[in-house]
Amino acid sequence: MKVVKWLLAIVLTIVVGITVYLTMFFDLNNFKPQIVDAVKKQTGRDLQISQDLSWSVFPSLGIKLGGISLSNPNGFTPAAMLDVNEAVANVALMPLFSQQIEVDLLKLDGLTLNLVTQKDGKTSFDGLTAETSAEKPQSTSSNSEAMSLQTLDIGGIELTNTNINIIDMASNTTQTFSLKSFTLGQFSLGQFADFAYEFSATLPDMQLASSGQGKIKVDQALQNVTINDFDMVHKAQGDSLPGKAITAELSTQMKMALDAKTIELQLTKMSAMDLAATGDIKINYGNSIPKIAMNLDVGDIDVDALLPKQEGDAKENEATPETAPSKEPDLSGLKSVDLTLNLTAKSIKVSNMLTQNWQMKMAVNKGVLTLSLLTADLYEGKLALSAKLDGRKAVPTYVFDKKLTGVQIRPLLTDAAEVDLLSGTASFEVKGSGASLIVDNLKNNLNAVGKFEVADGSLYGVNIPQMIRSAQQKLKGDLSADKKEELKTDFTSLTGSFTMKDAVVTNPDLAMASPLIRLNGKGTANIATEALDYTLTTSVVGSLSGQGEPADESLKGIDIPLTIKGTFQEPKFGIDTKALLEGQFKDEADKAKEKLKEGLFKKLGI
């Protein structure tokens, strides 16, 4: 026991002696001029240390720095690149000998970093990395072995008043990022520790603020990080935002595996404006392109409300529409994305069109966006869509396959295009492909084929039976025959197929059936000019007499040509009265021929 006591006494004496020597006779401030000169020679920058350096050796190994400033290159404004008000680090000395790190305190206050980019492209970093070590070929793969620790205990970490200013002289903009505070409580490996932060940012067109708190744990091997109960509140203000302000709340759990290079996020709450969502996100960053998998379940989304409102007089905006972009969008960023997204939503409203019960599966990989599945309830019917967008070339290409079944077509057309032309239960199929995402090219380059069927509906803007009656009565000399009736033609079925090329939709086989008439025809619709050009043939199969009028079946069996001209918004329906008259004359002539034939047969005794 005496030997042990003597050894401990000797060790203690040596430590105390070294401590006394270093603290009383070894002054760190004597090295300040050499440090300043070394920085000047290495970087050409001026380093200033206005406060005295102080340090301690026992019972903790510590250092305190203050009043530190590192200049920007000559001619830069502001002159200082880095300012530090105070930095303090204290580590318990004795545990270090047994690979145990006990940090009493880590504190950094008043760090300001000014990162400037001049008009000529020069930056605050120029010169700092000029002397790159060519003698650094050592692999970093052994970091996990080097970081093997018995314990790591931290009494606390405090970061306060940290500011980063990003200044671009070319665009004359400044972005400021401020970390008001970051605190980490009592921390030990394998144990959860509390943390909290307050952050803000000033951008050219927006103000951001964020605060949060949670619990963090790092395992003994320094390979797994777990964050639980991470609650954040984000606030943004800016003229471009809906209502000029947004508040978002987020609660998540996170697991990070440093050895497997994976991150898993569980979103227990995500809300912003009227949007609420839950889900999970998995990230594998081991490859050159991180692989991201997202599963999100959201409630009601009103895209129209999320978009900023256009200010100014609406009529004035209509008179001077914005010029559509004439340049292809840059989709090269898709090449650096490996994403799969599964999304479910209660409802989504966009461009005043409401869809419900969304299910979507989408992937982005190697520059190609693939929408393998999108289904939704749409105006009492179903929507099914699949599509692919290839952004690997300068001019993107796309293909799609879309189906609508059992949809109430009138409210859909009214909400989507403000067109009140057709009602009924519609089914619609279209497959197509094209190139270019420029608006005009979208219309001109799209090639598509499809078919449609509408049951038990009405054609609005025209009353074909009334129009035929009116024309017939005028031909008989009654010029006051315009009887006002509802401009609507009911039908039991409306079918057809179509092709689309060079912005023109061609429909060769339009067919409509109703209790009174049969309609067949063909025509075109130009989606670039919105012009309609249809020629239809109507056959009367029932009495066209109005209510309370004697039955008039004089037009039965006569083909009556109709026309549809005008535009999608204002279609113009017409009737060929000449053909109607010729049809009547032909019918009368046929009847006269029959009577003459019967008279001849009687005279001949046949």
C-alpha cells in the first residue's frame, strides 16, 4: 500500500508542478505575434486577438479566447471575414489518460462570418485554401476506430449570437442567417440529452424564424444518433407568401446510422396553413446520389389558396397577359435525384377543380420522372392516370395514359375551363406523347388518340328540335316563328373517338341519340385558337311539335345538316335551311311519284 501511495503522490506532484509551471511561467500571450505572423504568411490575411489568452491545466484542461478577428481580402467590404467575441473550452484532464472525455463546458459567443462575393467573382475564401496539402493521402476510413471512446461526458454546450452574412455584390443582395442560441444539456454516450435552438434568417424577399427542442442520443460506438420528440415551429413573412405570412409546425423522430449512411424520419405532425400531413422519410446517402423514399398522408390541400394572389385590377391583367416562357425548363436537376414518393390525400383542389381520395406513386431516377399510378375520385367518378417525363435531353419528352369513368361532366367543365356546354355521365380515355414543355409547343407537338362516351345528358347553348321547328315554320312563311325555349338539347347517348395532331383535335364519328333526333357528324377543334368547325347531320325520329301543339311528323326521315362554329367559350350553332327545303321538296316529289305510279297501275289493271 505504501508503494501505491508513493506512486500516486509522485504523479500528483508532477501534475501539480507542470500546472504551476505552465500557468505561472508559460504565458500563451507570448505566442500571439507568432500566430498573427503565421496567418499573414499563410493566407495574406490580418488576424487580431485583442483579448489576452488564458488557459488552465488542472483539474481541467481549458482555454479561453476572445476578441478574435480575421480580415477579408483587401478591398472587400466588410473588412472582417470572421469575428469571435468569446470562445471557452474546458476538458477534465485526468480522464483523458483512460480514453474518457469529460467536457465541463463548450461555449461560443458572438461569432460573425461575412462571406462576400465580388462582382468579378472573387470571394472571401480566396487564398484560404491555396496551400492544399499534397501530403494528405491518408484514408479517413479508420475514423470509427480512432474515435473509439470509453466515455464522453459533456456538461453543456452553448452557442449564442452567431451570425452568417452572405453578401453578393453582383446582385446587390445580402442574406443573413442568425443562430440566436443553441444549447445542449448534460450529455453522455448512450443517454438522451435535451437540446434547443432559436434561428432566424433575412433573405431578399422573405424573413424566416425557427425554434425547436428535442432529445438526442449518441451510442457508445459513435455510429448511431437518435433524436426523439423533436418539435419545431417555423415562421415566414414575405409579400410573395399567401397572406404574406406562414406558420408551420413539425414534430418528428429521427434515426441516423453513420456506418450504414442512412437517415430515417418519422413525421408525427406536419402542419402549415390549412395543410396537415404525417408520414415517414428514409434517406440512404451512401451513394453519389442520395436515395430518398417518402410516404406521406395528407388531408385537404387547396393549391389555389397556397399560391400567391395576383394584385391589381383583373381586367387590366387580362388585357396584358404575361408572355409565356419560350425557353425549355432546365430539368437537369432530375439527374441528381433518386426519389420514390407514395402519397395519399383526402382531397386536392387546383385551378378550382376538386379531386378526392388521392393515391399516387411517383419515382424520379436518372433524369426520368415516372408517375406509375394516380387515382382519385373526380366529380362522382374516377380518375386513373399514368405518365412519364424524360428530362435527360435539352427538349424533354413525355407519354401519358388517362382514363375518366362515371364523371359528371358539366361541373367538371365548369370548374376546370369555365365552359358550360355539356352535361351527363362521361367516360373518357386518351393516350398520348409529345416533346417540349413550352406552352405553344405542348399544344403543337402533342399526339394523342382517345374516345369518349356521355350518357343521359344535355347539350347546352342549342335546342336542336326547336331550331328545326323554327326553320321549318319560316320556310312555310311564318317569319315570327322564333319561340323562346330553353337552349338545351337532351340526349341519351353521345359517343365518338378522336385523334390529336398539330394542335387540332379531329373527331370523325360523333354520334348522338335522343328520343326525338339522331345526330351524326364530324369536325375539328383547334386547341391553340379554340376554334370549332363541325358538320352534323340530324335525322328526326319523333314528333318535333311543342307541348300542346298538334303532332307534326313532316320531317321524319329527312336529313338536316347542322353546323357548329365559333369557339369553346362561345359556340355558334346553325341549320342549313336550303338543305331542309330541298329535303322537303324531295319528299313531296317522292310522294307524287308514288301516287302517279299507283294511278298508272290502276288504269292498267295491275
